[in-house]
Amino acid sequence: MVTKTSSQDALSRAREFSLAGLMGALGLLLPIGFHALGWGGSVFLPMHLPVVVAGFLVGPAAAATLGVVVPILSSVLTGMPPLAPPIAPLMAVELAAKAAVASLLYRSLRLPLWAALAAAIVADWVVLALAAWLAAGFFAIEAGPLQYLAVVVVVSLPGTILQLLAVPLTVRAVERRVPRLRPTPPEGRD
Amino acid sequence: MALAALEVTGLSYSYGQGALALQDISFRIDPGERVALLGPNGAGKSTLLWCLVGVLRGEGTVAVDGTVLRPGTEAEIRGKLGLAFAEPEDQLFMPTVSRDVTFGPLATGVAPEEAARAAERAIERVGLPAGTLDRPAHELSSGERRRAALASILVMDPVVLALDEPTNSLDARGRASLSDILMQLPCAQLIATHDLEFARALCARALVVVNGRLVSDTSMCALVGSEEKLQSYGLAAPIGRNDGQSVLL
Amino acid sequence: MPHHLDLYVKRESPLQGLDPRAKMLAAGGFVAAVLVAPMRPPWSLVALAVLLMGTGTLARVPARLLSRRLFALTVVIGMPFLLSRLGGEATRAAGEQFAARSLLVAATFLVLMATTRAIVLLEVAERLPLVSTFGQMGEFILRGADLLAEEVMRTNRAWRLRAPRATMKVRLTGLTQASMSLITRAAARSERVGAAMVLRGFQGRLPMAAPARLPWPHLLAGLLFALISLGLAGMGRWL
């Protein structure tokens, strides 16, 4: 068994950086494509798809970084999602949590893909529910925590369904193409 | 005997499942020498190049300018052996050409001012205008991208320059221009290519790899002069096609 | 393609020429001022709005362009404001605060981005201690988007040539397959790019050239703007 050297660590990190960058690029381009086709970017959440997929392919730190950068960069390049009101920062927290949870559970703890994806979606809902609670506090609206969660789940349902369908298929397709990206790589490879 | 620029001894590599991609390859390249690496598709040319820089770990020995490749010496080897990929886009990963070309010097601790000057020299060496440095790679033509990627390697002043299919997507003028650039370089070169004309114009010696084995290490003249050898190595189409003339692949 | 998406408006103006760090300092101070300025009386916010309009004029950013970009935010700002009108006094007041401050802060960012290239902002972020990695990742994403956009255009052209009269079902299927293929190719490419990085000496952090010194007149201008903004907000609180 080959002991990992700092050079191999650098190679792993470089590949991770590069993969996260390309997935982030998709996170920029997909919403543009969806908007151009009139497919309701805020309904189907196209930015989430590549970021969540990346969460299954890279480590938690890279996944969280990607989750933060994509919505902010999209805002800087296109104005959407907006920085004010703080939708882009909210999405940054949301996507970072989602991608990091997926990575942690799938790659670090070796849980099955479905379990990691479900947990990532729940993490997303929790962040959104917290944001809804803060917003309600600001607008002096009173409601219980379950009500926030219910609203959040209903509103994000189309995007959630799309992710449940597309993410596992995509992750498996990538792992077939690049076997090294599986959580337990074959022996003897970098 | 003078120190070899590149010395490979008994290099073997397997992708797994028992099949050997490279089998017991040995050769030597002297300083300043230009050698063509020929072979049909799937022969193992690219695999060999990846093994030379340590991205793939084979068995056997690779030594560049006296430094043996092993865990701990990869960085030094990669500083001495520059590899130009078949796809230049894979080597232009920063937002501007300047960031790409200065990447190597800055990563190895060269001062920013010196890195910037080295980048200007490298860009000039590959025949691109100085203004190219400020441009993003996607604005360049495919020939310009290839030269920009080459500049990002030459800036490190490698002892050996390995090129993987350097004439891909280049027109005749581009190939001639690249040939001129490579002829001016003092470093040893290992050029993996299907373009036999290009190889013949640049290299006096040819290594032929077929099915992972080094089947020939001979002068270019001797290789190209033998139709039989070219066909048996899969470097030319069989006689009988194209009005009886063999076609160099 | 992402370079065409940039909100930057090329003009010859003092603002376009100002060091991005000074502009970020000015914008940061202005945003802070907007957030602390009192709602009643409203003249603080009005003064800040006038200051921002003056800045936009100095930057020679076309008012129509800025208005159009702001208009795109009407749903996300307007909807909560309109809904808040249906609530009690506290909700209505919160709605007014939300709309006024969001509009001003959004306009600030739009003026900043109209006068500064995204890549320049990323290079500044790359050099800041806490957000350095984000800036580096952003640069990679920009370059990745250029590569992928080219691929998408090629795929689109091939699709139009091969299936000009395809049904929606065929288009959707094709789009799904093409997207999957794009992602798997991107993953395969990342292996090669990672190797390219390491072959050029990557050890875990992207190398950066040393930043140019921030010219003191630029720093002064940014600081002055921030202080004036905060002053306007502060006067509204204390007078």
C-alpha cells in the first residue's frame, strides 16, 4: 500500500479544486439556461443541482466553499440572486450547509447516497426555516417553527423532486466515468 | 558518459485488472536531443508521458537530469520535466494568460517581479505578442492557446520538454510555426505524435511504442525509409490503398 | 461567456479608474450608513440616495441601465413590501424599512459592479485573510464557465444541425443527456486540470502575485466617501 505523500495530497487537492470550479461554473450557467427557457429558476432551483452533485464528489471544506461562492459570484456577474435583499447570502449559507452535509455523510462517513442526499435536503430546509423565522421576527409576524418548516418544504418541493431524481443519476454517472471519485477508491491508484 | 537529460529504465505500468499499459520500457535522451515518440492509438504514448512526471506511478526508474523520480522528488522532477498536454485548455485554468504563465514561477517561490519578467520572456519565445498576457484564454485561437500553454511550461526553463500530440488542431502554418519554436529551444524534447511529417522535420531519432512495448529505437531516417517497418508498427496504411501509395498516418 | 455576463460598464470616469479596494471601502461604509440611518425623519436616507445618484452620475453609468437592473429586483423587494401593508403597524413599518434599505443597498452594489470588473473584485477577495479561498475558487469558476460555455455553444450548434424540428420530448431528452454528458466530461477534465496544476508546482494554495500598493489619494477618496455616508446617517440620528 502506497503511503500518501505531500505530493499526492497536493494532487488530490488540485483535482478537488478543479472539479469544484467546474461544478461551480455549471452552477452559474444552469440558472441562465433555465431562465432562457422560461423554466422558473426559483421553482426548480437549478443552481442547487451542480453544487449538491459536487458535494458528493469533493471533501466537505471544498463543498462548503463552493456553496458559498456560487450564489455570491452569480450575484456579482448577473445581479441574481440579489445581494440586497440578502437572498444571495442566504443561498450561500443554504448551499454551503447542503453540500457540506452531503460530503460529510457520503464521503467521510460512507453513508449510502440516498441517506446523504436526504440529510442534505433536510439541512437545507432547516437553514431556510431559520431564515424564515428571522424574517418573520423582522416583520413582526408570529408563527410556530413547524409552520415555517411546512411553508419551506412546500415552496421548495419542485426543486427537491428534481434533485432527488437528478443528483443520484448524475453522481453515479460521474463515478463511472472517473472511478477515482468514488468514496472508496480502488487500490493502487492516486 | 555525460549525464542524461532523461533516463528511463524498466518502466512498466498497469491500469489494473492485470493488463499492462507499459512493459519494461528503457531509453535515454541526451541534453539538447529531440526524440519522437511514435505509435498507433492506444499504444501507451500518453501513459508513458504521465509516468515520466509521476502522475501515474509505474515500476522501474525515471531519472531527469540525474534526479530519480520517487516519493519526495516529484516537485523537483516536475520542475525539470515540463509536459505539454494534448489539450491546451487543460493547462490554461486561470482567468488570464498572465496568471497561467506566472503560476509555475510563483508556486515555486520566485519573486512576483521576476515571475512577471519570466512570463514576458516566455510569451515572446513562443511568438505571441506581449498583450496576450492580459487576455483571457477563451479569447485566443486554438493555435494561440497551444502556444500560451507552451509558454506556461517554458517559463520554468525545463531540462526536458515532453509534448503530447502538439500538432492537434493546428493548420499547416501553425505546425510550421510550432516547429520553428521547438527548434530554437535548447532543452531536450520528447515529442509524442501521430504527425510523422512533423516528427521527421524536428527529430533525428524515433522511439516506437506498440501495445505498451518499446519496439524500436532508431534514427528517423531509418524508420521512415522502411515501408515495411512503418506498416508493421501501425504508422502507415497498408500498400494497396490510395493507388498503391502507402499513406503516412 | 461569463465575461459578457459581467455587470461592468466600460466608461472613462474617475470611478472606473479608482482602485477597487478604495471602492469596496466606500461601498462598505455606505452600506453601513444605510443600515444605521433612521427611517424617521427620512431625510438621512434621502441624502444617502442623492449621494448615490451623484456617484452613479460621476461614474457615467447610464441611469436607464441602472433603473432596468433595479427593476429586476421589484419582485423580491416589492412583494414583501406589499404584503406587509396587510399587516399591523409593526409589520408595515418593517416593510417600509425593508424596501427602503434593500433598494439603497441593492443600488450600491449595482453601482459598484458597474464600475468594477468581477475578476478584479475576486483578485481583491483573494488577498483578504478570511475570504482568500473564496476568491480563488471564484476565479476557477470563472475560467470553468468560459470552457463550459464554449462546449454548450458547440453542443447547441450540433443539436440545431442534427435535429432542427425536434419535438419537445426529444429536446428534453436530448437536453438531459447533453447535461449529463457535460457534467461527466467536466469531471474527467478536472482530473487533467488538477494534474496540470500540480505539474506547475501547486502545493495546496493558488500562487498570487503581490498586490499593488493602494495609492493614498484613492484610499483617501474611499475613506472620505465612507465617512460622509456615515456622517449623513449619524446626523439623522442625532439631530
